[in-house]
Amino acid sequence: MGKPRTVVLVAKGERNRQVLGAQLNDLLRGRVEVRSLCVDVNFSPSLLEGDLIVVASEPIRRDLAPYFTGRSNVIVARRTIDLRNLHLLLKLPPYTKIMLVNDRRETAEEAISLLYSMGFTDYWFIPVYPGLENVPQVDIAVTPGEPQLVPPGVKQVVDLGCRIIDVTTLIEILLRLDLLDEKAHLLSARYLNYIIEISKKLVQSLKDNQELNLLLTTILDKVHDGVMAIDASGKTFVYNRAAERFFRYPAKQVLGRRLEDIIPQISPEKPLRELKSEENVVESYAGRRLLVNRTLLKGEDNQPQGVIITFNELDTLEKIERRLKAYPGATGYVAKYTFEDLRGEDPVFLECLEKAKHFASTDLPVLILGATGTGKELLAHAIHNASPRHSKPFIAVNCAALPKDLLESELFGYEEGAFTGARRGGRAGLFEQANGGSIFLDEIGDLPFNLQAKLLRVLEQKEVMRLGAERVIPIDVRILAATSKDVKEAVDHGEFRLDLYYRLNAFTVRLPSLKERQGDIPILISYFLQKHDREPHNFFTSEALKALMHYPWPGNIRELRNTIEYLVTVSGRRQVKLEDLPVEIREYYWSSISSHERKIIKGGESPRLDFLKEIGELYPQIKIDVALLEILAESPEKALGRQALLAALKNRGWEISEDIVRTRIKELANQKLVIIGKTRQGTKITFKGEKWLNQMRDLLKQ
């Protein structure tokens, strides 16, 4: 079983943490682990690790912005007033000055805006928050869950409870976790339960308090969901404005009459007959689908007293889903990498990147070839981000990872009833969801033969047809594909369509293996170590470094990255020794050195390693780096331009191009060994660069 997915909630205040954490746990019901953090208590940035991070407010996101940089899995929750407590507000006298108290000015003003949007315009709300110099002298305070912040002297405090996460954010969370299809109805049922609780209060107050009855009816008229209630005889005594708008029957024609006679399609008396409530039932009315809850009300004697019927048009959630999916960040369909993330200086590799950058500006399909682990998906991300479609969705799918039947429905979607288990209403495929953006088909060489014809139709006709459908859907999608197989050989064996091969093969990029670009190994090692805040120059013993340099890396960059991550973990803060390396690397190194060297190593003596001689022969850029830093170190306070550096290098016997100097200076800056000034301001060595240079000199003295 794989590692369970995790949602991390970040809130301010223990009460907020508990209320919002409970709301997310209720939504996700054990399918996803929810970890809730309070920024005020024992908070550490190291805890911000999860599949999705939900931040309770925009101010919290700003406070923690340095820890969220570069992350696409962070969302700020939209919050709303808990409907169940609004009746407390309606008891206050209208046209009254009321302070609204919250932890910050921004959140107080946001709560006021919410209340005004709900129709509470008869009150004059004044934002009050800690640090406010001139606190207004008023007798009433309203607060969304922060009563401890109310200034002393206030006569009446109305606590509306913590603002809860609103339904659009809950939908976005389900979308991000790919749970919306199975949870959408449940989500709506949870939301309608709040309204049911209000309705129950209304029913219970009918005989006791006509004024409270009026207040609760006012609340139900402000919500967007339909709410109706009948008594034990079936007569209607609640029928809110949302129900009026949907069914087009005015309240005066419905109230006091039997609802079953007027709107039989929603079966309002069914709970009275069967003596049980029903949740999440789909009904139809005039060709429109409704999600209906029928809640049986019982008295103290356990006898039925009536039914509350709440409903929402089923298409509403689907419209919200489509709107959110149109924004790539809401679905997680975002390209995460750019060409800056593809590191290396090997000429063949750089030529490959230049080719890809040129292709990125077009709208044509691109086929990326390369062995496993060479970075094909990273390159696809970079191409999308450099293309005119960069602000649109980017969806990656591995054609070899999904069963044949599932792959077809995932890519092309399906209609309701297309197969056993198909969800009601059908589902859009990944091509539809990527509309306007790019789709990356990894391991396209493993795409089943029958799906290749459908893919060709997408490429040529710009349209798809869902499983079980009778109509085509026009789409606008750019296709990026990759494979580690020899596609031409697959064509010769009849495993890949020739016409599809020619359609994809027009724009091809081939990524070299790590064995073909050995000169980039030190650059990649340095890059991966810096991600873990480790210094490359003293991380390895000389023997461990030699073993890594000699290894052929059949798993390419992925294997190298995983190896570095493993070594960072097992080594702690000590230097990595030969015996720390994975067994396959040690065995390869052991077999590649002479018996004399093996004997020395077994005896505990490490053969002397002249760093620049041993490594520099294979990786001359290290020699260039040392030479550049030596030149800059001679005048540490003076910034030197490229022409001055070229002249100084020439005096030392180096004959290299200005492009190479530019590339090396940029790499040294990435490692924070030099600082590059603004236009024509030259380059200076840093303290870290001087320290690194001294360590290189120490190695030379061994």
C-alpha cells in the first residue's frame, strides 16, 4: 500500500485550527490524512510537507511566503460565516453601530464584506482589531470566533463562531486530490445539513416564538439553496425564495397547501411514509437534475412531525468544477519546471536544449527521445512553460502505467452508462481537461495500437469522442510525447502506426544519456547537493568521489539524484566514504581499479588524489572555475567584466571563447561563489568563493 496522501492546514489561533481541521476531516473522511497546524503554537516550517497545503487566510500566506516559494500545492481558503449562527445577528436592533472584532484589520473588513453581501445592510459595522488606536465607543460587538479580542466595556458580545471554509474552496480541495467525482454529492449534502439545522430551529420555534420564526425565515431567504418544510399532514409551512425562483410557484400559492399536490416530482412525503430520512438523492424536475435531502422531523414521543426538504441544482457543482478546472492552479495541472532547471554544459545537451526552445515557440507536437531517467518529463514541462500556452493546463500521463481499458477512458472520457461502474453524468477525459494547454504522453511507445488511431484523430482533426458517445468534441491541445523505446523498430514490427510515427516525428528532440555527457556529472552533483544545503567540495572523500565519477549511471539523472538524496540521508553531517555508497556503485568501482589500489584501500590507506589532475582531466570546467576565481581573488574589491577576464585567462595560457566564460560565471553565481553585477558592472568573488578556492589550493598541496 502506498503512502497515504496528506493535507496540511495552517491556521492562526487554536480555535480556528480545531474548527477548520474538523471541517476538513469531515469532508475527507479518512481518505486523506489531515494535519492541522497553529502558527502560534510549536510551529516549524519543516511541518509544511504534504500533498496539499491549505492556508486559512491571505495574511498567514504572506507571513509564510518564504516557505511557499516555488510550490504549486498551496491554496488560500476562502472563508464564510457559519450559517447556523446567523440568527444571533438578526436579534440585534437595526441601524445600530456595531464593532466587528477580528485578529487583523484585513480579516475584520473581510468579515464585514461577507455580512453585507448576505444582506445584513441594516447594521453599521466598524472593524476593530488588536493595535487599533481609537477604539469606537459602542455597546455591541460581533466577532467570528475571537471573543477574547473584544475590548473591555462592551455590554453585549455576539460570537458567530469561527468562519468556516466555503464550498468553492472545498470543491477546489477535492479537485486537487482527485476526489471530486466521488465526493461531490457528499459535499453538497454536508453543506445542506447546515441549512437543515436552521430549518429545524425554525420548526421548533413555530409554536413558541413568532418573532424568532420570522428571523429564521429571513435567514433561509438569504441562502442560495432551496428549502421547504411540511408538517405531519403534508402542508407546507416553509418555502424560501430559492425554491420560488426554481419552481416558479410564488410562496402564497404554496404555503398552507399540500406540497405533494404541487411538486410531486420531489416526493416530499416519502419520509413520512417510510419513516426515514434520505440524503443525496438525485431527482428530476422539468429536465433539470436536483440533489435532494429529505429529513424526517420527530417529536419527543418519536412520532413524525414533518419533513424538511433541501435541494440544489446538480449542475451548480459541475459548473463550479468546470470554472475551477479552467484555472490550472486549481487542478494541479501546472508545469513546474523551466529550462533553468535543466542543468549541464555538454555541447550535445546544450544543442538539444536550443532545439527544444525553438520548438517551444511553435504549436506543433514534439517527440522527446531518451533513455529512462534522462529528464524527458522535465523537458516537456520546460517546453510548455516557454510556449504561448504557459498559462493554460499542463497534464502529464504515463501510457505504460495504466491498464489498456482504463487508459482509454482516462484520455478520452466517457458518457454515462458507457460501461459498468461509469459515473453518473459521464466524465471528461484528460484531452478535454487540457483544452487550451498541453498534454504530455510519456512512454507513448507503449500506447495500445487501437488508441493510436484515436490519438491520430486528435492530432489531425482536433477533436475527441468519449466512450459511449455519438458526437465529437472539438479541443485545442498541444501534444508533447516521449519514449525510451525505438519507435521506428516498433513500426517495423507492426506495433506502432506508421502514420502516427510520421505525424510525431517531424519535431524530435533526443536527450543524451548521462554516460554520453559525463562532463555534466559534477555540475549535477553540485546542483543536487545545494538543494539539501550541502557543500559539494567537502561532502565526499576522494575515493567516494572517484567511484561516483567512474560509475556509468545506467539509470541516468534519476539514479544520480536518488543516490545523492540517499547519501545526504545516511551520512548526517559527516563526510561520505566509499563504504557509504550503494553496493552497485562500490562493486563497479572495485572492478574498475587495479589490484594494487584495492590492496591500499583494504589496508585503510586512501591513495593520494590530486583533485585537479584526476577530476580535471575528465572535467576541464573545474580547472576554468579555479582559474577564474584566482583572477577575481587577486582584486577582490574590483569587479571584472568578461573582456577583462578573457584577457587575464589568455595571459595564463587559456584559449577559450567568451560564451564559455559567460556560462562558467553564471554557474559560479548559481553556487554563490561570485556575484554578477547589473549591466556592465562586472563580477566579484564572494567570501564563499574565496573559501572554496582556498580548499582547492589545500587539495593541491596534498
